[in-house]
Amino acid sequence: MNEFGLIRSFFAHQPVQRADVATGIGDDAAVLDLPPGCQLVVSTDMLVAGVHFLPGTEAQAVGYKALAVNLSDLAAMGADPAWFTLNLSLPAADEVWLRGFCEGLFGLAGRYGLQLVGGDTTRGPLTVGIQIAGYVPSGQALLRSGARPGDGVYVTGQLGDAALGLMCLQGQLQLADSDRVRVIQRLERPVPRVREGQALRGLASACIDVSDGLAADLGHVLDASGAGARVELAALPLSPVYQGVHGRTGWDPAVAGGDDYELCFTVPPRHEPAVVERMRPFGGVRRIGVVESAPGLRLRDPSGAEYRPQADGFDHFRSP
């Protein structure tokens, strides 16, 4: 199978056909119609075999997660996802692998009305690069730079399960079969908090998705906002599985583990009741701390002592 046959067979036909795509796959570039009164929101992420997923990860999970992590970036901006492009480097044109990959990719795209509008394929080490685009009402994008002293610090969902899943796959943690399946699912198939991000427009003062670990990502918000924060570890939302192994793992998977893809956001006191109400249909949110004027992130354990993670958030280029 040549490159163009691969594109025709696996990517030219897809479940989503948006009315705002004037020209999609098949030309030199896509032509897209942006709704009036909106701003374009664009993000991109790569998944590299051996770095972002372990060798042997099933193709469906790779396709799903490649799109999910990009959707999470749009969620953190409060955007409506619309279009994406795909750059795919493959060691070989493995049709069985490609069918599974497309099942995961387009299955998730269909849930959010996303249309693939272009991209590129090449032979090389297995790498998946996606650029995603959407839109937000003008002036309503959620940014990292708006947190102010007195704002509450909140997170969606539960923290740390993805890190537990990675520990299981690496042989560092043993769990019962059902618990093992759950945390690996959280690692390989995170749920992008798109609806939650949209619900925060006009209420949250700052927002970020937790991809590299809570401490690292909240730190980005604080740096951008010129502020600090105090977080109470006892307030972190932990799953029953995590609570069951906390004595073995400690706080680090929830504080410094990556791949949660939950939203961490700050809210002015006057908007906190509205946020709690808006987020109720999505399973609620948890207030874990408060923004302070003194720079830096201060983590407090249940005894009130300062907690310092043994690990830092993920960084591709950190020196050994």
C-alpha cells in the first residue's frame, strides 16, 4: 500500500462531516469557516512510542489518547472543538494496526463533532502528531494568567490514577485485576473535560489541564499570574483504588504524576457558588486550596506540615 492508498483507505472517509469545512482532505490546505463573534483556538501535541506510551500499547488506545490529550488543551481554554489535522509517522503500513488506531481516533472524534481536515503521513519511528482547532466567544477564552489572591483553587475528577496505571504497567505496583484495569484505563483513555471547560467560561479566573502533574501545572498558572497558592493534600480528590494503596504510594502520584487530564482552575470568591452549581451535572468539583499573594506553591499534608514531592512534574528535557 502506498501513501495515498493509505490515506484513502483509512483517513479520507470518517464519521464527522461538518458544515463549516469548506475544503477538507484532498487539497493543499483546509478551508474552514469560523463562526462570527468567535476567536480561533489552536493547540498541538505529539505522542512518541516509548515516551508517551509503552511498546505494545494497543492501537485503539494510541489513537484515542492522541486525540484526547489535544481535546484536553481546548478544554482548558473553554473552547468548542471543531477540526483537527493528523501527522502520522509509521514504521510500516500495518493495516491491522491502522484499523485499530482509526477506531480509537474517530470513535472519540465522533463524540465531540471533530472532523479530520488534513495532515501528513511518513515512514519512520511511530509518532502521532495532532493539531486541533476550535473556537471560543471573543474575549472568553480561559487563560493561565488571571488567578488572583483569594481565588479558590479547584480540580475536576480524581487525581493520581493515571500515575498508578503507569506504575502497574512498569511492574512497580500490584493491584487486584479490576483495580488494575481501572487505573490503566485512566492512563490510556483519559476523558477530556471539554464540557466542564465550556461551563467555566465567564466564571474561572484561570485554568490549565493537568498533564504533567498537579504541582507542575498549577505552578504554571501561578507563574503566569504572578501569584502563589496553598493546597491542602487532604482535600485532593482520590479514587477508592488510590485510597486503598495510599499507604504504599504516598501523595506523589496525585501531586506529581502526569496524564490525569483533569482541569485545575481558579475561581474568584463571588463566582464559587455558581461554579459548584454549573459543575454538578459533571460529577462536581473539589476545592483544594486558595491563591495567595506570596509567590510559590505550598503543599500542606493533613498534619499541617509542608510537603515536598519526591518527584517533579514530567519534563522531556530535564537533565539527569
